Amino acid sequence: MSIIRRWQRSCYKRMLKARLVTPKVVVLMDGGICSQMLQYLLGEFFRKRGCKVVYDLSFYTPAEVAEAKARVAQDEMNAVQTGNNYQLALLDLSQLIELETPEGFLLENPAATIELIPLASPDEIYQLALGCKASIQAAQYRLEGSKHSIRIAQSGYYPQLTLSGSLGTNYYSTINRTFSQQMSDNFNKYIGFNLSVPIFNRLATRNRVRTARLQRENYSLQLDNAKKDLYKEIQQAWYNAAASESKYTSSSVAATASEASFKLMSEKYENGKANAVEYNEAKQNLMKAQSDELQAKYEYLFRTKILDFYKGEPIE
């Protein structure tokens, strides 16, 4: 038996030397997360030197291995779906700002931590919005114009004095006189006054005045409705900003707590006090808390920018 084994080893060494076979290294994966990382790096060390590396997962139960594979497949699918959603959102944004193509269009990431600035009251924002909101200014201009329309209509009650005049001259080529002589001889002038006293059109004038006053009332109501709608929009935007601020604060606290919990779970898993299921559950909770914090941060920035828009501040 020993002769056969020596002969097999001798043949294997010759085949290795002739590079007819690839050396095989089996790495046993066991222990905590740090041990697994070290074992993985050890396998990669042999792989780069041309060895065939096989990771032995017999330390784990088949259920744990199947769960890990399923989790990896789910993470890969989520990564693909998230990347696709990002590209579609980037395409929509580029079309809104009328870019020809989203290629090369990059978004600037906000700072990792943002400073919470106290929100101005809805009344303060409303007073600022009255002076810069285009719809309010347009309604005010229409109301001012309707007041002048009333005065124009009321002018029909009063007499009108019209002054008219004209100056002219003629030139004829058939007359044997110079151009300057004809211009002087044929020069004529006219001036006249016309007085119009309204007597029989007072009914039509009164109707025009009533129409102008109704138009003024209509524009006044439109201005009041525009102001009410503006104040309602500002209140809704303010409540949304206040809610997003509270949500961001709570999510930051939750993310910090989840990070501390995951750190403790990692230590327990490294020391064999927790299994892979508990470790992965803690990791998923941490990732969800961080994702919620990131979403809350972007929502807070978006809601505060809406308030800046109503205040007339430039959006940066």
C-alpha cells in the first residue's frame, strides 16, 4: 500500500512540475466574521499563485449555507433594481431640465451631516411670499388696472372738449412757378374746437361703470383667493418641513442605536455567542436604519428648499 501511495505522489509531483494539473487548496471556513475574512484572504493568496481554491463550508449547517446563498442572490437582485431605478430617475430629471441626454449628468451629494436650522413661522414666510410670488403680484396689478377702468368709464358722464388743427400745402408741376413759391402760395391752416355734452347716453355710461365696478370686485375676490391659497400652501409646506425635521432627528437616533447594537452582535458572533441568523438580522436592521436616515435627510433638505422658494430665496 505504501508503495502505491509513493508512486501516486511521485506521479502527482511530476504532473505538477509539467503543469498538467493545478494544485488544489481546501480552505475550511469556520469561526467568527474576523476568522472568515482571514480564511478568505488566505484562499485568495493561493488563488493568485495559480492554485485551485475550494472553500469548505462543512462547519455550517446546510440551512445556514442555503440561507446565505439566498441572501446573496436577493442582495444582487436589489442592487440591480436600485441601479435601474436610479438611471430612470436621472433620466426623468434630465428631461425636466431639458438636457439632451443624461450621459455625464452627475448629482452632487449633500454633506454627511447637516445642520438643523430653526424654521421660520408660517406668518413670516407668508409676508415674504406676498412680495415675491408672481401670482399675487399679477392679481394685484389686475386689481389696480380695474380701478383705472372705473375712472375711464366714469369720464362718459362729463362733457368732452376736443381741440383739432391742421397745416398743409400743395405743389403742381403744371404751374409756371417755383417750388418755394407754390409752397408759400398754397399754404393753408386750420384750427377748431369741438364740445361734446352727454345728454342721451347716460344709461350706456352707467352700464359701463357698473361693468367696470363688477370687474374690480371680481379681481378683488381673485386676489383674496390667491392669498388664501398661498397661505394654505405655506402652512402645508411648513408642517411637512417640521415633520421631516422630526423624522430626520428620530432616524439619526435610531441609526446610532442600530450601529451600537450591530457592534455588540458582531462581538458576540465573533466569540461564538450568536449564530449567523442573528448576525445577519442585526446587519439588516443596521442597513435599514441607515437607509431610513438617508431618506429622512433628503426629505428634510427638499422640504426646507420649498420654504426657501416661498421666501424668495435662490435655490442652491
